[in-house]
Amino acid sequence: MEEIEVCICKRITLSDLLQAIEKEDINDIQTLIEKTGAGTVCKMCISPEEDPHGERDIHLSELLK
Ligand code: FES
């Protein structure tokens, strides 16, 4: 489950992101992007709004709620 790649472009997994969020106490998406590099290429993993065809199962915005 935690080895799911959330950001396919940068090969960043769900566990990478959850660890970063917890360790660095991240609560906004811009910081999550800056700290991890996720969401810096195609941007579809950022949020459902950035992914109109539903090509990513999980988005960064959903991890912060
Ligand atoms: S999947 Fe994250 S930037 Fe493309």
C-alpha cells in the first residue's frame, strides 16, 4: 500500500510523502512540493483539478486533509 507511487514523474511514493509530511510538519501543498519535488513535472499528481482525466489515483492535496 505505502509503496504506491503518488508522483510517477519523480517516482515518489506514498510512504515518502507521508514521512515528509510528518517529519517536517507540512500542512500546505506548496511546501510539500518544494520539500519533496513531487508535482514538479506533469503536475497531475497535485490535485484532482490538475488531473481532469483521473490519471493519478492519489493526489498530494488528498494527503494533507
Ligand atoms: S506525476 Fe507528479 S509531476 Fe507528474
